[in-house]
Amino acid sequence: MRIFTQASDLSNQIKKIKKEVDKIGFVPTMGYLHEGHESLIKQSVLENQKTIVSIFVNPLQFGENEDLATYPRDLKSDLKKCEKLGVDFVFTPNESDFYNNHKTKVKVSEMSNILCGVTRPVHFEGVTTVLAKLFNITKANNVYMGQKDAQQVSIVKKMVKDLNFDLDIIQMPIVREIDGLAKSSRNKYLDGENRKEALVLFNILSSIKKIVENGELEVDKLKYEARKILKKYSKAKEDYIEIVNKNTMKKQEMVDEESMMILAIFIEKIRLIDNMKLLED
Ligand code: AMP
């Protein structure tokens, strides 16, 4: 496994291997790797001749009052995990080199201002900007992303289509803890009581899915039921609870095969997201 910190060095390496390799897989991450990330990496190693993982806490996707400074980091352990999983190249760019005199932003309009984009207005622009750079540097054929960040994947798919990136986005299922909490680097912030309160997300999603399966399809009624569950958790506050089309992220009035419940909940200051498809195809 080789580790690169300079984009130009990684680019040169990719140019060399592109002649012999026709499938490069890429897994973009912010590090502090857990089983969610590992599922993406494993799939990439399985489906490609070479796998690149980037580990970069991208400052562009954090707002002023967010957790950029305290975001969990453990590069040593991340590198060990990558090595064990058979990753070929790890890219850990240095922020000042990577964004040296950088002026360009990439933004997918409309989709970036809804749901998470309301509370995090610069977030998705930061994500699409860093990914546009990383896609060009890695020359990846397949990019692996998690359903956990459903809005992110749908925005990135739209960018890929609109800007004619020659690659496929492969969307991988959410990996959860045994009790249902979606794995996340930010779960490190959850201790004691807050860890219990964090189950509110999975509880709402699985309860609403059951209600839908029993025949209730009206979104307003389902959101009312979701908020009733939320009230049972004293430390949990709604950022948003919505039912949207899983591809366009547009709100719906009635549940159909493309519906997904998506939510963001604060447990005190910790903001957690999750989602679930409500009806099987
Ligand atoms: P992050 O390091 O949080 O930016 O995540 C990097 C990638 O891992 C993104 O595509 C996430 O959607 C994905 N990911 C994060 N958590 C999970 C999870 N619990 N299950 C599946 N994929 C995940």
C-alpha cells in the first residue's frame, strides 16, 4: 500500500497504472474508519484492480459553527485498516496544498439547499467541490458511497451526470450497530445517556416502516406518528423529519415504492442523520 499526500504524485502514479488497469475503485472518506467505510472499501477491492481511499476532513464542507476542529481523527489506525483490506493507494492530502489559491466551487442547485442543506448551507457545495477534484485526480471508474448519506449520494450522482464525469457511483447499504444505530464517526461523541437517546432515529424509521406496511400511506399522518415517538426522548430535538423521493429528494404527499423517510435529529449538540426506504419494490 502506498500513501500519497500530494495530488500531483498520485496523478503521476495513476497515469502510470492506467495503461495496464481498466478498473480503478475509489472510496472518499473523512477517516476515523468504521465498518460502514469498510463495507465500501471491501466492495471496491472486490470489483476493481486497484482501490484508492482518500482520508481528508474537508474544511469546505463544514460551516463556521460546526465540528471541523473536533472531528474525530486517527490516521494511524485508518492506515492499518486500509492495509488489511487490500487498499492499493491512500490519499491524505495536506489542506494548504490541496486548496492552494483555490477559487472554484461546484454546486448542484436546488438539491443542495433542502433537508440537510437548510441547517448546513455550505455543506453540499463543499462535498461536490472536493469530490470533483478527487474524481479528476483519481481517474476512478467506480466510486463507492454509502446510503447513510442519502442526500449526498443523490447530489453527487446529479453532479456526475451534469458534468459528464466518466464514472459510476455505487451506492452501498447502511451498516448499523446491533441495536440499529447507523455507524458513524460522530457516534464517538455519544456517551451514556446520549447513546441511548440516539436510538430515536432507528426507532422512528423502523416504526414508520411498519405503519406503512400496515397500509398507512399519507405522509402527514406518518410524520405525526414520527413526532410522537420523538417526544419520548427527552434529549432529542428535530432538525427535520421528511418523506421524500429517494432519487430526487423531493417531498411527497403519499408514500410509494420510491419513498424514503429521511431525518436529522440533534441529541443535545450532536447532529445525527439516518434514512430508510418505506416500501419494498
Ligand atoms: P464520511 O467519512 O462520513 O464522509 O463517509 C465516507 C463514506 O462512507 C460516505 O460515502 C458515507 O456515506 C459512507 N458511510 C458512512 N457511514 C456509513 C454506514 N454506516 N454505512 C454505510 N456507509 C457509510
